[in-house]
Amino acid sequence: MDARSGGPALSGLKILDLSMNLPGPYLTWLLACLGAEVVKVENPDGGDYARSIGGEDGLGPRYFAAVNRNKKSLALNLKHPRGRAALLRLLASHDVLVEGFRPGAMERLGLGFAELSARQPRLIQVSITGYGHQGPNRLRAGHDINYLALAGVLGMTGTRAGELALPGVQMADLFGGSLLALAGLLAAVIQRGRTGRGQFVDAAMFDGSLSLATMIQAGVAAGLEEPRPGGMTLNGRYPCYGLYRCLGGGWMSLGALEPKFWANFCEAAERPDLIPAQFGGPETIAELKRIFAGRSREDWTRILAGHDCCCEPVLDLKEAAASELARARGMLDQAGGSPGLLACPLKLSGSPNPASTPAPVLGRHSREVLLAGGLSAAEVDELTDLGVLGT
């Protein structure tokens, strides 16, 4: 470790994580990657749903492992009065509580923000929901596909023929949920440093999904673009920005939006006559399809390697994870217990990330966490005997 380093950036920040599945756990994994201590609070009966997702395919443990590394597991039944009381005891030694329940669920457990804040004024509660704590859809169930649909994102995602398409990753969950919640949480931590008080962070995945279109909406509202698949500047309307199939079935991504990049591409493709047609119509697009179809993806990658033209091969996820670029950027988790998993994407020059540790077995740290939180050994034993605590 560099002698000038102050240690992990969030060292000392203590998180109680009640969330499950993807948005909350991805957020708290990033916090753990930055050095925060994350205690994952789970139901003793099965724990996080992600532990068992995938049925007979056995995907659950792998999915769970990916976003729950570097955490501790406390298996505690919050529906039992003694379990609720134990969690309230932990508030005194924790800074942040993260949850992903529908609005009202925490209040029904007796763990609403008003009550928690009265006990621990410095507490920051982060609530990740589909549609937020106000509005007509606040209690409506949903998943990533639904938030993107209602936010207008899916309505402009697809082919030039007008067919809609689903993104390959959960954009609403991860951006609208995890990353914007991370921004709100860290902003609240900074403000607490000035005021001494915590606050409630309302992170709605619908809000975040709609926010993804901030720049695009500016053009749509001005009447400059029509939000439809393959009909906008950045989703396939023009020849210079699109996806092209190659000989043998591979694809290339061309993003030559600036004139200099387009000119460089045309020269590399030995078609300088197309330089004036950067923003041409269907005829130019058809000609580019023909040009790309004449060579394989590997050939195009080799030909364009020395040209500054924003044209790259479309890799599948296996290829991307195994690429020289991913290795050079340290994006593969090298910990012995996490083969094949991706590493933390956050890299800070003065605060090294802690070593990656495997996701915990359900209840692995229950006793340790409660003892550190002020409960006596006798109290912990009693909770275990009552079935309130899983160890």
C-alpha cells in the first residue's frame, strides 16, 4: 500500500443492508468495495431471494455471489418483536440503512424513517423503489422492463424496422436504482458532516430511467427528434452511428459522429466518396451494410486498428470479460473464491480498494455483528433459541 494512502475511501462507514435481488445489493457491494462495512440483514428462512433464483439451473448462488462480496450476513427475523428490537440496538453503531421494500413496508415493521431517525438522528436511510414514495404508482409492483417502458426508454430502443428490443443489462435497476441511490447516499453523508443529521433518500427506478433521457428529451421537446427506434441521431437514423453485420455473422459498432472520425473511417474503408454522405439517408446506410458485409469482424478490427474512427467490434460478454482491455483495467476479480466474477469498477488513486472476499453464507456473521452491536452473549443465545436469529 502506498504510504501516502489514507486507506479505503469509505473506511469507517457502517451500513445495514436490508435489500435483496439486484438494485440494493449492487449499491452496497460498491460501498463495500470502497471500504464500508456492510452488514446484510436477511430473513433466517432462505435469506435474499437471489440465493435461490434460477431454480434447477443453480444460478442463484452465482448471481448472489456477484453482488454480495465483501459483506457480512446477519440472519434476523424482523417480523418478530425481538428481531426488530435487535435491529434497533444496532442503529447506535451504524450510519446508513439501505432497503428496497415498497412504500409503507418499513412502517408496518415499526422501522419507518420517522421512528429510526428519532432514535438515531445521524441515520441516513436509502429507499430504492420502483416508483418512489409519492405518486399514483407508489404501491404498484414492477421490474426493470416496466420502469423502462413507462419512462419512454424502451419505446425508442430497437431496430430501424421499428421492432422494440430489451437491453442486455438491467438499466433501470442499476442506473435508476443502484447508481443514483449511491449518489444520493454519498451526498447525504457529506451534508451530515456539516449538519450532524441524516436524511431519507428516495431513489425511484422510474425517475432514474426517465433521467437517462435528459439530453434526448431536450431535442424531442424542441421538435428536433421523434423518439422512435432507429430514427434518432444516436440510435440508428444516420449512417455514421449504427451497428453493421459483417461477413460470417459478427457485428461492428460505428460511432463516427464527428466529421473527422467519419472521414477517417471512409478513408480506412477505401471509400472517400462517402465523406459528404455522413448524415445521408437509407441509400447510404444500405451501402455501409454492403461494405461491412464484405469482410469479417476480425478483418474489420484489424483494418481499423490504426485508424482513429470510433469503430469497434461488438463482443459478447464472454469475449469482453476475457479481453485484454478488461485485464488491463483490472476488471476481473482475482480472489480465489470468486472465479469469473467482475471486479469493482471504482478506482481512486489515494484509497485502494480492500481485497475481495466471497459472499457470505446465510447468517455467517450473526453472532459477531450482534455482539459488536452491544448485545450480550446471553441475549444472542436466547434469540437463537427462539428462532429469531440464524447462525
